[in-house]
Amino acid sequence: MNKMMTSAMVLMMMGLLAGCTSDHIMHMRDGSTVVVEGKPHLDNATKMLIYTDATGRTQAVNLDEVQGMSRLKN
């Protein structure tokens, strides 16, 4: 019984965590857009925005090149 409850709790937590991440769209100053997996984070030392692109690669862009960001509606 304990194993079943533990398994159910783990599955429920995984579902909650999966629901928390949503993709974003970065709108660049040159007019282009970039689809970002999850939410990017700012490296304060370099002023670079670190993100994972749609293909799963980690990328970085200068914060000055980003005009804005919006959440992608799934």
C-alpha cells in the first residue's frame, strides 16, 4: 500500500511540475521572434539572457537585443 501511495504522489508531483513550465516567445529588436522552452534567466554578470531554444540547445542573447517577451499559449 505504501509503494502505491508513493508512486501516486510522485506521478502527481511530476504532473504539477510539467504544468508549471510554459514556453515563451522573445521578440527581438530586429523584428524576429524566438520560441523559448520554459522561462529564460538573466546572467547579471554578462547581461546575457540564457534560454533553451525549440531544438533543446542552450543559447544566449544580449539583453539589449530583446524588445519584449510573451507567454506562448499552448
